[in-house]
Amino acid sequence: MTARELLPGIFAVGAIDWDRRLFDELISLPDGTSHNSYLIRGSEKTLLIDTVDPPFALTLFDHLDSLGVTAIDYVVANHAEQDHSGTLGTLLSRYPMARVVTNAKCRDMLKDLLQIPDDRFLVIQDREQLSLGNRTVEFLITPWVHWPETMVTYLHGDGVLFSCDFFGSHYATSELFTDDNPTVYEAAKRYYAEIMMPFRSSIRENLEKIAPLAIRIIAPSHGPVYRKPEFILAAYRDWVSDRVENRVVIPYVSMHGSTAAMVRHLVDALMDRKIPVQPFNLTVTDTGDLAKALVDAATLVVATPTTLFSPHPKAMYAVILVNLLRPKTRWVTVIGSYGWGGKTLQMIKENLPHLKAELLEPVMVKGFPRGEDMAALDRLADAIAERHRTLGSPEGGGP
């Protein structure tokens, strides 16, 4: 792969990570990812935005060499995380006159993480501008999208927003640009769910911050470049809003069939009531798919057997994940079975302090569910349907 031109004098010089399947030793990558770096040539200065993950340093340098780059004046660090900045030290050795342009918080983090010497930095303030001669870039600090030091870089005149992790997607593709590709939409939604959703209020504020900019192109640090930025801007406005969909998500695990029977009955009952439902068997589910479903689902039902007085560990992992991701779910409940007792319901409640949702009446049964237990699940389905009917009203936040 060679360096690719976004606009005259603006090049994508990063790397496609086709084979990566795990990020941060936590997030699965079914479609790989990319580590995007961008070069801007001005009439007087040359600027590089972000570097790449260290294993791809040679790819970055090959791309710069192919463009005949012998000097870089500025290297913008939009984010200190190593998939963006891990090659920074090597690049500074290669281009000894380059200065790292970033905010004070990011500078401090880069000094800690990569031991970049203090004299290599040019520290900027929020909305400060930097001239490249015939081109000018502006820096907007966007904290908690998704680290406390993150910022974006805007190229005036050309209208390009180099958005860092903002609007990104873990999606390896040979296409430099995307317009309204549904596959990219799903990848971006999954990326938002796993990385951005815990910071929904901060993202909403930063969407407002960039709104006055005349954005013609959005170039994120992962995934393809958006030539029609309204495609991803509209998606983000929806994801960070309070709107939820008429849908129930059921992460479940079953050891001997009792909880699975309850899930099957509840799924059928919800379908009879015209409520879309997504069950996720936690023994086979990709947690990224679960996270994506949680972005806008109205109701969460955790279904688990009791194992040694506690929720099954896989169900507990899902509960901890939900608490970390902080979805805008309106209603939550628990169903499941037990043999002789335990603290399943108590432990799930205690581990969801960040989920601001109404708790519906749980259904916990002893042994295999009987007729009266299935009737309790029918009543739960009625309660969910009653609440979901409010989603079409202004108070319910529906469309």
C-alpha cells in the first residue's frame, strides 16, 4: 500500500491492520482495524497528524519516503494512547527538527508513557491556531472523547476535521473513503458502544463544540475517511441522545436448561406483544455485539442461574460490562433460577450503580420453571410492553 491523497497536499500515510483481532487485550476486532496518520504539506511547513501503532512504524516511514518527505516541522499528538503515539519517539529521532504539538495534559501523559523530552513539545491552548504558510490548522481540546487529554485538529479552508478516535471505526478496508456504507455504520456503532458510550454526556458537549466548523471531510484515527460527514455526525447525535428503541436485550447463560427455558418463554411473549428482542447466549456471544445492541435498547433483562450462591460468572461479567458502558437503557430486570438459595439478585443490583434505569419486578424461580413461573414471565412481558408504549410520546423520547 502506498500513501494516498485525500486532497491536494493532504495524504493518508498510516497502516491497515488486516489481521488484528483483539484491541487493548479486551475488545474483539472481527474486521481488523487501521492506524491512520495524515500528512499536510503547507507552503512553509509540513505537519504530521498522529503516528501509528509501533509494529507499523516501517509502514509509516515507507509512506513518508514515497512522498519524498525529508523534514517534518510539526507532529500533532491528538491522543497519547500508544496506537496513536507509540511510534512518536522513533519518528522524532528520524526527524530531529520536528516538534510535538499537543495540549498540556497530553504532553504530560506522553512524557510518562513514552518518555518524550520536554524540549520537543510545543504546547497549545484550546482553539489555538498554527500556520503552515498557505494553510492553517486549529486545535480543539475535546476531553473524554475518550481520554481526558484528547483533542481534534481542524484544517481551515479545506474543511478537514482530523477527529482522532471521535467518529472512528475498527474496520480494515482498502477503500480510503466511505459515504453511507451500512457496514461502516455498524462498525462505527460497535466502536462507539465499546469505547465512547461511557462518555455520552462529554461526547454530546463536544459535538456541540465542533458544530460551528465548516466540515467537509472527517478523517478519524481508525477506519475510513468520511466524505459525507453528515452520515456519521447524524449517527452520533442519535447515539448520544436520550432516544431509545422499542427493543429488549437479554444476555443469558444457562447451566442445566432452566434459565434457557425462561428466556425462550420470555422471548416468545415479547414477540407476541410486537416487541423486538435480542437474546445473547453469553457462552458464545461476542461481547462487542452485545455492547452494540445496548447503545439504544430500551430494556435490559439479565438472565442467569445461581452458581455457588451468586450469579453465573459469565452473567456477572455482562453486568460489570453494562455498568462500565453506561447505556441509556430505561428499564432493567433479572430472571433466572436457583437450587436452594443465594444472593444473585442482590449482587446484580449492587453491581449496576451506573445504570440509571427503573428496576422491573424480577422473576427468580426454584428449579425448573412451572406454570406459575411462566405466568410471571408473561406479566413481566406485559410490564415491558406497557412501558415501551410510552416511547412514541415526547416524554418517552421516541421518534
